[in-house]
Amino acid sequence: MENAQEDFLEEEEFLSSDKPTASPYNSPFRSTRLHIQRSNVCSRAYFVVVMVFFHVYILNVIALLLYVHYNNGPGDLVGGDGGSSSPVTDRRNTLPQPAPTSTDLHVEEHIQTFSLPRIEGIRVGHVQQVSLVPDKTHEMKTLSLKPLLFEIPGFLSEEECRVVVQLAQLKGLMDSQTTASSRGQEESNQPLLSLSTEEVFSLLDLNQDGLLQKEELVSHSRSRDGTWLSPDSLRQILAGLEGCPTGMLTLGDFRRAYDVSQRPGQHHSGKLHSHFKQRNKHTWLYQGPGSHHVLQTLRNRVVSLTRLPSALVEVSEPLQVIRYEHGHYSNAHYDSSPSDSETMCAHTRLAGNTSALTEVSCRYLTVSFYLNSVEAAGETTFPVADNRTYEEQALVQDGVDLTDTQQTCGRGNLRLKPAAGTALLWYNHLSDGRGWMGELDEYSLHGDCPVRQGVKWVANSWVNVDPNHQQQARYQRLVAKRQHVKPAVEDYYQPVSHSDLHQDL
């Protein structure tokens, strides 16, 4: 009995102890495995949830940063004036938006987020690859550092050169204005402006009210481009205008003033008349919407080459095409003009003081294209390219004027023989140190040697920039506004965009 009780107590102690039983369903190995498995399931689920929330948070932060960057990033064309938000690298950028208030202009007067890019010359002879058309690269060679001058062979194909020449012939060429001798004028095959006085009056009378106001006269003072009124003719007509009590010219008043301005011997040299001489024929080809696809392609290629925003290039001058015949030339000159407080840029006069009479060309850079190869002579010369120093007095050596290409073309520091399809790019202005257009580069003096055999066809594409950043911004906003709103009758008193001035000439 006692043994039975002891056995029962031992069995009870064994069952109440912490030791695991020997049952196969409660073995130590299986119990441990089930515990670990439950722990792993919880840990993995928790880890996945945490990682999902973490990645969503990171993606949201990145999206927010990108949103802020692209809505407030740098690089609009006229950021200094609070205008466009188009980035510099975007070639499809639009023109600036409507002008801000005068308060906004004052606040942002010194803020300039856009800069005019300049190609690095590195050194004379340096060759760099440029991509101008799909699936093809061009070589661009540095020819000079003063001025910064590049040569791009094969810029145009033979077919493109031929089309541009044919379009110029179809448009019709006129003689360029010159201060050459009267004998040279008599040799010309075509008069400078073969229009009657009544026709000139009608063309100047923009609103067709039978009266000429001062604004209408100034809007057509395109003398530096070889069209419309010369500076002396304009001066004579304006003098007649000031003598009228009403401040307007009738056809009779205009006829008297205009006929006097056209008489031989009435033109006197002055500040608006330089000693620059040239003999050639030229025309202007519109490159905007509706123009020949070759002309539009050429303008797009200029955008790619210069790396400037298309909005800036598109509001610049049309393409000028020039034909040099036997003996034709142009003396050394500058394509642009030095900035002066008493002058204003011709292309931005619409956004500035329209009463100013002294208008100058403001051309940041020049892209010149050879449309054919000249048989003999006809080189483009840069008389002082890469001189160590520049002095205007040094242009006259031993009584010989280096700007006179008829006599001293062979003495120029750099001469380039025309080759069909080749383009030249040079900067007419230095940088102002803040990414905008600075002083005139005096080393950009250039001319065209006389053609000795054959003819020479060349085209010039200029990019107009006003040294005054705010003035350029206002001009482009005004042009953009004109593209969306049809001008009313009173708007005819003001000149249209630069491209339209030559479209129908």
C-alpha cells in the first residue's frame, strides 16, 4: 500500500514538474521550432510594413523637391525682369509673359537668372565637335580669340545653298547704300529706291489717314540696314515736320521736304554718316512661320550652334543675303555698335523711347554663311584679329588705311577664302562679366575683299540683344503680346516686330 502511494506521488510530481514529457507531440525539438516560426512571421510582416512606409515617404520627399526645383529653377530668358520661366536649356521656350508692374521691375531690377552663353575658344586651332543635325556631327575650329571666331565647314549642304540663292533672286536684290563716288553709283544697274514720292508717303503713312506723324517717320528709319530712309533724308523730313504748326505732314509738305532730301549734294557727312564704303546687292529673307522650310531649318540650326534660346533668335533680324559681283567689296566695319546713353538699339525701340532719332544696330553675334565658292579673291578679312593690343590710330600705317579693303586687303591679319556651305561664327561683343552683353569687341573689325573673278554669295544671320537687360525683356514681352493680340488701328503708329519690317520689302 505504501509502495502504491509512493508510486502515485512520484507520478504526480513528474506530471507537475517543468520537464517536458516524452510524448512525440510535445517533444522539446517540436516545441522550440513552433516558437521560432511564430516569431519569424511577426518580424517579417512588421519589417515589410515599415519598409513600405519608408519608401513611400522617401518618394514623396523626392517628388516635392522636384516640384519646387522645376517651378522655381533658374534659367528664364528674361528672369531679371520677372518674365518668362523658360529654362535656358529648353529650346522650345516661349517668349516672356506680360510685363509686371513698375514695382516688380524695381524689386527685380538687379536679379538676372539668365545669361548669354558663349562658346569657349580654348586656343587658336582647337577643334570641337558640335551636333547641329540628327545623326551627324560637325567640326568647329577656333580661328581667333580676339575676336572669338569659329569656322564650321559643311554647315549648309549644296542643295540648301542653292535654295537660299534662288529665294534671294526671286525676292529681288537692291543696291546697298554706300558713300562711294558718284561714278560708282552710275555704274549700278539698279536704283537704290525706285519709288515715287507718293508711294513713299503711302508706305510711311501706317494708319492711312493722309497725314504723317513723327512716330510713323521714326518707325521706318531703317537706314543702317540699307532700306527706306537714309539718316540725312530723315533729318530733312523731320526738319520740315517741325516747321508745321500741326506737327503733321500732308502729302504736299512731305513732297517738298522729301524732294529736297533726294537732290544731289544735299547729303552732308556727320555722326550718322561714316566713311564706310561698300558695293554689293542684297535682300532680306523672312524665316518665321510660313517661310520656306530651308530658311526655317537654317534658323533652327543657328539656335543649335549658338546655344541661345530660340525665343531670342526668332525675334532677331531676318536673313540677309548679299551678292558681290566683279569688283564688289565692303570696307572693314563692325556689325554692331558701342553702347551709348544717347543712342538706342534699333530692334528694341518699340519698348523704349520712340522719340530718339539715333538708332544703332545691337548685334550680339554674327553667323555668316558662304553660299558658293569664289573663283578668285573675295576673302573675308579681319585686319586686327589677335593683335596683342588695339589702337584705332594703328589702322593707318605709312599712310595706308587698313580698313580700305580695296587697297590693303592682303595686309589683314586673318583672311578666309569663301567655300560653299562653310559658316563663320564670331561675337561682336564681350561679356559684361555677369553673363550679359558687354562692350563692343574692337577686334571684330572685318570686311570683304574685292571679287576678282566670278561672284560671291554670302548670307548673314544676326542675333539682336540690347545691352540693357530690362529693355530686351520689355521688348520680347511686347512682341509676344503682339503675336496673340491683333493690333488695333492706333497701334499702327508703332513699328511692328523686327522680322516683319523686312518681310514685304
